[in-house]
Amino acid sequence: MPAERDLSVQLRVSRNTLREALRALEHAGLVEMRKGATGGAYVRTGSSGAIVNGMRDLYHLGAITPEQLTEARVWLADIVVRIACERATEDDLAALDANVKASANAVDFDERASHNRTFHVLLARATRNPIMVITMEGIMEVFAQFIAQIGPSDNSFILPSRRRFMKHLRARDAAAAAAEMTNALVRLQTGYMNQWSLRSTTAPRSV
């Protein structure tokens, strides 16, 4: 983008106003502010930051509920799995296998949960559709916030499910792969919502 001084003249605003606007754009993931001799505001191409940040903000504002979040995750995963069964390359499969291995070697819940969320993003990338990838990234980012609120849970059944899923994916069996993924996510969803309900009933009320 033009230098700050030139841009403020073009837009007929003060430099303080311009800086505030640029900070807002940076927060939304639309521009990147660089320092140094070649610094300035650079438009970020191909970034999902605006969508991801928007979904996260909507969740914090209560416009997206935990029920809607977990439900959408199940629906989107079904579509992603079926498309990935058709389009996944050997590189995609290798990346997913490496993720499953990393999850198996995770030392605690937070690390394991992070790998599990990354698995869904890698799977979305196998669809070769940027809309699917961006949407999944947004959902996984909000899920990270949701999990931080409700705390750890028993997700030990996910690793065996992942291994079964990978067998179906390699066999290009979309129906079996989608069923395996849906069953695992619905089980997670039930546990998450039980934790959320318990948290909601035990949280102290303000007076």
C-alpha cells in the first residue's frame, strides 16, 4: 500500500485516523504491518484471517453458540471426508498419517487436541477447495476457544477411530470413512455439550 503520509492525503484523513484503520485491518487479517526500511502496510493475499477472526468474534459475542459450533463441525466434516476420498493425493495421506502419529505421541490433552484439530484442516486441504479450508480453519479456531472454556475431556477413543478412518480413506471408501468420522464427532459432541451444561450450571452468578 502507499506510504502512510501519501495514503492519509489520498483519503483525506489524519494520520492518527489512518493508523487506527490500519490496525483494525491488521487485526482482521487483511493487511500485514512490516517494520524497517521496506516496511509499511502490505495487503495479505490468500489469507483466511478475516474469516477466522470473524468467526471467533461472533462466538465471543454469543452469535455462535456451542451447540451450533459442534453441529456445524459434524456437518462440514461429512462433506469434507467424502470429497477428500476422491481428491486426496499421496502427499495428503502422508501428512494425515504423520498427524495421527504425532497425536499418538502427544504428552498431554492440549497437545493431542491441537493435533486433532489440525487433522481436520489437513483433511479439508485434501478437497482442493479453499472455501472448505477457510471454513474448517475458522471452526477449528473457535473450537480451540470452546475447549479452553470447558477444559480437558476423555478423547482417547479418537486415536483408534483415526486409524480406522485412514484405512477407509486410503481405500477411497467414502461411505465408511464418513460414517467413522461422524460417529467419532457425534460422540465428542455429546461429551462436549455435557461438559458445557455442567459448566453453565456450576458457574457462579454475578449479583
